[in-house]
Amino acid sequence: MVLLHGSGPGVAATANWRPVIPAISTEHRVIAPDHLGFGGTATGEPVTYGRAAWTQHALALLDTLGSCCQTLGCTSCRAAVTGR
């Protein structure tokens, strides 16, 4: 299960998801990445942050994970997507 955080001030994956990861992880592998520009991310190159960059980053992660990730949760979009 991949959990994506929102984009408000001070937000990070650990801040958003720490309370629920233990319960979810009893039945799922949980991955909670930080979007570019949040938490501990650093690219080493100039990046324009925003929805396009965050989407590209998330899609690259999902591509890398492949079929092992079948569930996606999101705080700001108020949605959960499941499937392959």
C-alpha cells in the first residue's frame, strides 16, 4: 500500500501517516514516501515543485514498485485506489 501525503505547510509522510501505519502494516506492505520538496527529499538538481512534479515522482515510484503495489491512499485527494 502506497500512502501519499498532502501539500500543506510542514507536511511529511511521517507526520501524516505515523498513527495509521502500524495498523495497516499488519496486513499490507506499507510505503509512505515524501513528495519532492517535503520531508527528507533532495534531488540534487533544480526542480520546480508542484502537482506536475509530485505526480511524476509518484508515478515513477509506482513504476519501480511494479505489481507488488496494488493499493494507493491519499490525504489531500480524499481517495483510495486499488487494483493492478
